[in-house]
Amino acid sequence: LSGLEKGATYYYRVGSEEKGWWSDIGSVRTQDGSKDITFLHLADPQSQNEDQYQRAWADTISKAFEVYPKADFVINTGDLVDHGDNQKQWAWMFNTGSDYLMNTYMMPAAGNHDGMGTDAIDNFFVLPGAPEQDKTSGVYYSFDYNNVHIAVLNTNDLAADESLSEDQVEWLKKDMRSSDAEWKFVVLHKALYSQGSHYADDDVCAMREQLGALMPDLGVDIVFQGHDHVFMRTDVM
């Protein structure tokens, strides 16, 4: 979509005129250029059946928007499905949450379970600011909303030593240093700092050593992560 006005609400539906198949009407509101922003951070909705998606995913979204009804968008830090090639799980994830997902933006990071599929994230999302890359295991990209710049990493895209690929790190450096946004956030799936069970995984250790000092050097204010199925918040590191 292009040529949209700032601070405007647009209504849409998707389907086939030929076959008479149409979705319900959804809406999205564009950024208004102000310094006022509210968004939701959700992670790891992966489930094995529709009932689990309804209880663990859709009910969480419903409660989140009940508390923050004016949230501008959703960041999802990955593992949207239990296996990236399972079409039923994608349908359950989108459909059970559709009352809210059809009226917002959901910006995903690729989880390791999403990365089990082939081009799964690229197949289900149209993502802005994505450079040329191998999208088999996920997509790294960035976007702006009001006074915030957000870079989303793909922690499935690794080098031989299991740290992030050199191309992705160089892109992150250039992307962050070229932004003059008031706030800079990074979104990724595999948690660099966590009390979860993956804390000592080889790839997590490699990325922690690689990115731990780089984030403050790039002026990153907050990092949002998933993977470990725990809630925690740290002091400044």
C-alpha cells in the first residue's frame, strides 16, 4: 500500500469477486507523526490444535486490547506456529485472533519453529524495509512508527559459529546508524538474556557475546525477545 494519509483509518476486506468469497471488514490506522505510541508485545503462541490457540492466544490478545484498546500495533517475537509448514496451525493462529488481528498490524520475528518451514514468514507476511536476503528461515527487516525505529532480526540466520550471519549484523549496524528516531528498539526471537531453559544454548551464547555490547553501541533502547516461555524484565545492562 502506498500514498496513505497520516493518522487516517482505512477499511478493507479480502477475497474473490469471482467466487463471491469475502472476509469480514477490517481496518488499520496509519501513524500520525506524533510522539504518542502504544503497542503490544506478544510471543510464542505456538500450539498444536485450535482450542489451544483460542485459550492461549486469542484470549490473551482479547485481554491485551481490553487493557490497551488504543494499541497501535502488535510485535510478535516468534514461534507463531509449532511447525512453519503446518498450514492448519497458521489458519488457527490467524483465525482465532482475527477479531483483533484484522484491525491492527502484527509485526513478526521468525521463531525457530517458524523456521522449520520453507519461507513461512515470507509467505504469510508482507514486511517493509527488508533487504535482499535468503528468506527460507525467516526475514530481517525494519520499520518506523511515529518517533520509534524498530529493527526485527532473524535468529535462525546464523554463521558457522552459530552467531548471527555477518550480512545480517552489517545490515543492523547500517540500519540503526542511519536512523535519527527518538527511540530505537530491536526485536528478536532467541533471548540473549533470560532465566529460561535456552540460556546456555550454543547459538544463544554466541549471539549474546556478539550482540551484548553492540546493542548499546548502536543506541538501542530496548530489546524484545521470546523463545523461553517466561516473563522477565531486567535492570539496564
